[in-house]
Amino acid sequence: MIPGRVLDVVGTLARLGLAAVWLVSGVLKAIDPDQTYIAVRAYDVLSPTAVEVVAALLPWAEIALGGLLLVGVGTRVVAALSAGLLLVFIAGVAQAWARGLSIDCGCFGGGGLVDPGETAYVQELLRDTGFLVLAVWLIVRPRALFALDSRLVDTGRT
Amino acid sequence: MGGASRNEKKRRQEAANQRLAAAGIRPPEKSSASRMPLIVVAVVLAVVVVVGLTVLISRSSGDVVPTYTASASGAVVTAGSGPVAIDVYEDYLCPACERFEQRYGDEITTALNDGQLTVRYHSIAILDERTDPPGYSTRAANAALCSVPAGVYPTYHKKLFDSQPAEGSAGLTDDELVAFGTELGAQGDFAACVRGGASAPAIAAETEAAVSDPALQTDGNFGTPTVAIDGTKIDLSNTSWLQDAIAGQ
């Protein structure tokens, strides 16, 4: 049996790690909205209006998820939303790969069409899967250290 | 954790609560407090949606109707007749050019309409290989040059970017390029001009000249969109570049 304290530390690392991922990816997308639009458009899935809306909201949604994870508010819900978003990203990259598009995922800024030899679908999917593991851990066991949740909700523990 | 141990835990919790109640201690009220984080999450996400959509709506361009005139020489279209002249290099397939037109199109059109600005649009075809079959960039640039004598360049140029095909697609067909012109009121034999592709050599020469001009490069590379004033590329990350140019800065 692993002591709860160790699991708490693992949970804390998962929470802060996922928070860092969202904050970095969100900020990189937010500072270059035109590039973000081009990246979203390159998946060739959405209508032009939907691309506009997704490209406008996605960076700020990522920053919000990152901020909430950083302070540890509603960790289980935010982890579930994170997992949902990561699954959408994985589906997006997988469909681009399956359809033979050659795009950069634009996961951390950048994005758009690249030369056929420059795609990195395997790395992108593995990376997103790794992030998904962090999110799943927090869904299963959201308890972690330094979280506001423990102040907002009196769990009866001290 | 199995169902049996879960029940066991629940039973022990209830027993503990009973002992607390017997001692006159009420267990902490869980229902309202445990909703607090959810409320915070919901509020934060609602703010994101509202702010994001507000920014989107405030940035989206309306429809300024172009009233300026244009003339063509080789593969360069000169629009307007204002005192400040800028050179714009665009490829009709380039997604960043579509963004450029979306963001600055209205501002440029207004300045052209008001006689503040002259824009020399250089027809560039660097993405011919990015359609299947190749060649959309050149076909679209040729059609745009045809729209000048047809008298509809200002609206046709905008239409080509508004309807920009995706990279990797077949691009718009010649029929579609002709139909856009007809829709916008093209005069003369626009269809034959589009299908003839007579401007292709001029477009190729213009592209070659732009690509090999060091003054238009960043880190040794030429890309579209590029805007130059007095022959020198300007930094488009400065979003007030056009006001600055008109103000003579």
C-alpha cells in the first residue's frame, strides 16, 4: 500500500504539470491569433465561421484550465474538461494523419501546412496521450497539496 | 476498492456521524460548500466565452465598399491615387494573406477610398505546388489581373480571399473564377482572359523578382504577405503599421 502522502505528491505534480502545459500552450496561441486561426483551419474540419470561433476561444480556454489547475479549484472537473479537450486534439491530429494531410498540430503555437516530410504525428499523439494520463490521474484522485479545493471544501481532514 | 469495503467505509462514516451527533457536534455541511469550486470553474469558463466572443466580434471587419479605381502594369495592380504608396505582396492561396486581408482589408480600402493611399498589389505565386493539381496561385493571380480591365478588381480581389480554398485542395476551378467575376459585374471578355492565363509569365517574373529581393526578406526568406514602403519590408506585428505609414512615420 502506497501511503496517501506519496499519492498526494504525485497528484500535485500531475496538477502542476498539466497546469504548466495549458498555460504555455494557451499563451503561445493567444499572442499570435492569426497563426492560431491558420493552425485551426489547417485541420480542414470546421467551417470558416467555426474556425474563427474556435481560434478565438481556444487560447483563453487553455489559459483558464491552466489557471484553475494551478490554484487547484475544482480539480476533478477541470481535469475532466482537460481530458475532453485532449481527446478532441488527439482526434483532430489522428484524422489529419489518416486523411494524409501534412500539417503541424499547432499544439504550442505555430501550426498550419508543412512539407510532407516534416509531419510529427507520432510524437504529437504520444505527447497528448502523456498529458491525458495526467488528467486521468486527477480525475481518479484529485487530491493534491497546495490546492484551494481543500480550503473551499471542508473535507473533514486537517 | 471493492463494493464490500466501500459499504464498510460508509457504515463506519455513519457510525462516526452518529457519535458526533450524540456529542452535540454537527458534521460539516457538505452540499453547499462542495459546489463552490464548480461555481468558480463555471464562472471562469463563462468569462472566457464572453471575452473571447467580444474580442472576435470587435475585430471582425465590416464591409467597406471599395470606390477606388485600379490599373495594371505587368503583374502589378496599382490601386488608388493617394500620396502615401505601399507595396503589398500576396499569394491568393496563402492563409496568412487571407488573415492579412481579413484584419486590414477594411482599413486599406477606407484609406484608398479617401485618397490617402496608393497600394501596388504585386501578384505573387509561391504556393503553386500546394494545390492538387498544382498552379492555383498563378491561375488566381491571372484572374485577378483580368479583373482590372473588367473594372471589378477591388471587389474581385476581396472575393478571392473571402473564398480562399484550402492548401492541399484542388483550388477554385476556372469556372468558379469566371463565375465570381460575372457575379461582380465584370465587363468585356473576362472568361476568355481567365481561361487564357496570358499573365502567367508576368506573374512568374514578378514572383522571381520579389523572392530574390533582399530588401523584402526576413532571415533570408521571402514570404507572403509582405508589405514594403519605399522598397523596405515593414514589420506587420506592429498593428498600427498603416496609420503610421499614412502619418508618414
